[in-house]
Amino acid sequence: MKKIYGSAAEALDGLLFDGMFIAAGGFGLCGIPELLLQAIKDAGTKDLTFASNNAGVDDFGIGILLQSKQVKKMISSYVGENKEFMRQYLSGELELEFNPQGTLAERMRAGGAGIPGFYTKTGVGTQIAEGKEHKDFHGETYILETGMFADLSIVKAWKADETGNLVFRKAARNFNPPAATCGKVCVVEVEEIVPTGSLDPDHIHLPGVYVHRIIQGEHEKRIEQRTVRTREAAQ
């Protein structure tokens, strides 16, 4: 089966539709599938629901889709650093479902493993627990969270071989592996594609069975908050 495509637009061809649910990797500005997000913006697909730790910033990551008002709902843990997100949410233009980071990661992982739901103590007694089933285990109260089953997963990796085995680099590993597993189709953008068999099996972070389409491209590596001292202060 062909997995390598020439561009983000080609890799997403036939997969996008209005109202779809997309799981996206990334944390802050690290490991964001920026080329695929730009291709979704260019395609004009709208009324999207995104599950992602955060929504990028105003001009990067999912933030570019917020600017074009293609996102209907965010399922996220952190929504700071994005003025347009705040504006749309406070004005009622954007739906928001808050998830603690561990819960969000586990919902993605559970979906990828075919697990429809799980119990967790995180969020008990808070707004997170409202409307969810409560159950006691060993004298402790837990809430039921559901596994996440997305129409599409978009993630970013460092390397892939031709069969889709992936290696993530350092902090870019973040939400990318669980996000990759929970979609019906997984599209990955990478910095380098290497021949099959050239990756050490012990160094593969995600097996190619989860990956359906791959693109290679140039990526911008931003720093979310860069704070430096003046030379005088550093002496």
C-alpha cells in the first residue's frame, strides 16, 4: 500500500469533510503538524472539532484555523497564548470541552486501543465531572471518561521509514503517539523519510500499522516563550 505522498494536500485528498472530528498532536508549539493544518485551511473544510492539547497561537498551529473560523469545537487542556481563541470562546462562537492533560492523553490512547471508556479520579468534584457517571472503587470516587475515536489523526514525527514506522524527537513525542492511534486514518508529516529496515526496531516509538499516509517537508521550529537576559545582567 502506498504511504508516501508528495504534499500535505495530496495526503489529505479524499479524507476531509465538513463537521469532521480531528485529533492533532503537539504541545505548545512543539511537534505541531503545521503543514497538514495549513492544507486543511487551504481546503476550506469547516465546522471542525479538534482534540488537541492546545490550539497553537494566533498565527500558528490550530490558531490559523481559528482565524479563518473553520473550527466549531475544541477539546483541549490548555488554551492560553491565543487571543482569537479567547475572543471566540467568550463571545460564544466556539465550543470548548476542557480535559485535564492526562485524561486527554488517555482518552486518545484508549480510543486507539479500542477501549470505549475508563474511570479516573482526575476531575472529581470539579466542573470536569459534571454530567459524567460517578462510581466508587475501594472507597474512592471516580468519573467515567470515554475513549476518543476521531475521523482523522494528524501528527508530526522526526523520522519515518517507508512503511510508516515513526521516531519522534525529544519533546515532540508529547501527544503525537496517542493522537496518531485514535483516528480512523492517520496522516503524518516528518522531517526525513528513510529506507525500510534502516531504523533500529528498539528506537521506533510508533509502529507503522497505525500510519496510513506520510509526507516529508520543511518545518518551522518556534519557541513559545523566549526570555533572555541582557548581556549586562548576565555578567
